[in-house]
Amino acid sequence: MIVLNTKEKDKKYIMNTYGRYDVALKEGKGVYAYDEDGKEYIDVSSGIGVNILGYCNEGWVNAVTKQAASIQHMSNYFYCKPASDLAEKLCSLTPFSKVCFGNSGAEANECAIKLARKYSFDKYGKGRDEIITLENSFHGRTVTTLSATGQDVFHNYFFPFTEGFKFAPANDIEALKAAADHKTCAVLMECVQGEGGVNILDKDYVKAVRKFCDEKDILLIIDEVQTGVARTGKLYAFEHYDIVPDIITSAKGLGGGLPIGACLCTEKLENVLTPSTHGTTFGSNPVVCAGANYVLDTVANEDFLNAVTKKGEYLKEKLLKIKGVKSVRNLGLMVGIELEKDDAHTIAAKCVKNGLLIITAKNLLRMLPPLNITYEELDKALEILEKTLKEDI
């Protein structure tokens, strides 16, 4: 019998839906990951923003294992203390009144879409169900969240797509107003478009959208799947804009490494979804919620948030001094790096070979490092990036 290694088994048995780097990771600690051959990598991708406390943070591991040894799963027909505790924290730390838990960012956005449409149906009746999203947005990979994603590249193959979405260019309030009509029930947008190229929305634009939505009784949904949970130096990115959305969605870093999604709403929406109008088998899983409780207990304080902001400023300043870097855009530790040669995907692959795990967004290099990364570790990551860019000259 032929014994296959990890990469060979993957290629033989797993659907080819990912363009993987040629690395099989085995373990990790903090910002460091190690492959099956023992090679060390410094990871500034955090599993695309998920491992916000790094690999195998001791406190997080203890919280998760303790819960797993107590009760690992229960039906949502019963009350769950870790979920109740997490909901209390989220609502106490934000302007929101209620939360619905799921398993991913896409699921959280599905919940938000259903919540917005039911609110409008309950108040205005059938037919007021369209949602405006922004060009270059990304909201998930289910058929409906792909439909909500404002990138043509995703609108293929899986026809028919879910109806009821319109798109407007970012930072153009007049275009958004023109897209809205009597059928519009909500606007869905990211304050920083992560997958779309780390595009940071203008503050005046976001405030104008909030004002317009208030005037028309249109709900404002902010997708915080990638920007949330301290990533930008605020617990949630909307706080940079001096507005309060009607709904936000959260995922990725909230679980610290385990799958979770959360849809939070203000008081006026708290009773819209009723029993059987939404649900999921694994939402509110006690082990996942135990990890999320530890994450929030760690990141939701001013000292931690201020440290994220300062690290982001430090990282930007250092990056701009590296030859081959054209520009940097960031909010906290959500960082996009434009290269002079416009060869981000090639450089990312070379960085991996040199011991740096980094990802891309459109034509940019993208960094989403663990939020507790040290300055020494940031410097080490920058050294590898600079070395890689020099090799490319």
C-alpha cells in the first residue's frame, strides 16, 4: 500500500477550491508556525485575521479545553452559559441590544440580510426588499452573500444568483442615493474593504450614508467580519466614523481560531426574528463561545486597543521606508501594501519560501498579524519582506 503524505492526500481527496502555498503546517505558537519538516515561519496573516492572539495562546487554549471537558455541544433548544456570557459582553461593549450566533462571516451576513428584509416586510409589506452594497465589497461565498458581493469576478458559474441587490461605488453618496428607491430596505457595507483591496471608506461618506438611511428608514448594516474585534484599533471599525449602524456582523477574530459568526442589532430590531425564522445547529457552540469570551476579555480594553493603533502606525512607517513599496494603507493592524512592480502574488509566494506567511488582496500584499504581536516580531517580519523585495530587484 502506498502511503501518501499530507500534500498528496490533499490533492487526491480534497476538492481543488484553494490555491495553496507549498507548505503543510503542523503546529504553531504565538506568531510562529512550523511545517512538517520543522521549518519556522513568522505569520502575519493570522489565518486571514482569525488567530488574533496568535497560535495556541495559553489562556485561550485553557478556556477552550476546560469547556470541551465539561460539555462540547448542546442543541439550541437549551440555554448555554458560555453563549449567554458572550452575548452579554458583546451587547455591553457595543450599542447593540441582541445578538444571533452562527458559524462564519457569511452566515452572519445571511442573518443580517434576513433581519433587514423581515423588518421591512413587517413594517411595509412585500416588495421592499432590495439591499445596496458597494463595488469591490466582499460579503461571503454562499449564493446569497456572493450576490451581495460587489465584484463581477464572483458573479459567475452559480446561476441563478439571489435577486435583490444593487451596487454603488464607494465614497459617492449621490450614486448611492440614485441607486435607492421605494424597494430599498438596507445598505450593506464594510468600513474597510478587506478582500476588495484594503480600501478605507471616507468618514464624511459613511456619516452621509447614515443620515440618508435615517431619512428613508433604510437600515444600515456594517460588515465587520474582518474589521471587527480590535483589528482596526477600535473594538469595531464603525467606531472610527462616529455613527451607530442598525446591524453589524462579526466573525473571524471573535473566535480566536474556532468558527463563529455573530449578527448584532439595535433595540428597534431585537424582536424581528422570532422562533423558526432563523437558526443553525452549531451556532452558540459552548466550546467556541468559551474561546470567544476569552478573546473579548483580552482585547476589549483601551490599553490593548491603543497598542494596536500604535503598532499599525509603526508598521506603516517602517514599510514606507522599504525599497519596492509604493504605498501603504491601513487602519490599525489591517494593512495593505502596494508594490512598485505590482507583483504582490509573486512576492507573497517568495515570502513564504523565505519564512514569512503573508497574503494578498487584489494587487496588494496584505498583513493581518496577531494583535498581540511584539515590535521585535514586526521587525523580523519586515526584514524578511525587505529581503524578498531585494531579491526581486
